[in-house]
Amino acid sequence: MYKQFKYHVFISYSHHDSNKVRVIHETMLDHKLQVFLSERNLSTGREFAPEIIAALAQSQHLVIYCSTSSLCAPGMGNLLGVP
């Protein structure tokens, strides 16, 4: 059975890398991909964890932008399955 996804790609990144990730995001949009990027898709002033969990479930692919900043970010170990 084929599952319909809201997003082609969910990008996980540290906000310290926002400028670099925006370039990747724009390139994906140029290729007509539906991309979840927290700074563009999350509502401000609300609890964001449920929105992120829902977006991950609705994404066909996960891209993790790895950098020194992202590897030190809280929760990244959980995302990568590392304690």
C-alpha cells in the first residue's frame, strides 16, 4: 500500500547552521520538493514538539545536517540513536 506524505523531506539541523541550511532548503524547493524546515513551518508561541513529531511522521525522507553545532545540540543523540 502506498502512503501519501505531506513532505518529501524533513531537514533536521542546529539553528546555528540556519544560513547554510536555507540554501539547501531553497535548492530543494527549486526542484519542486515539499520540505519541512522548522523556522518556516513551526508556529511561534506554541509547544513545538508535537508539531515536529507529526511532521516527521508525514515526511518521506529525513535529512540531518551534521556539523559541530548540530552534534552538540540537545536531543541530537536521541535522533541518531546514540545515548
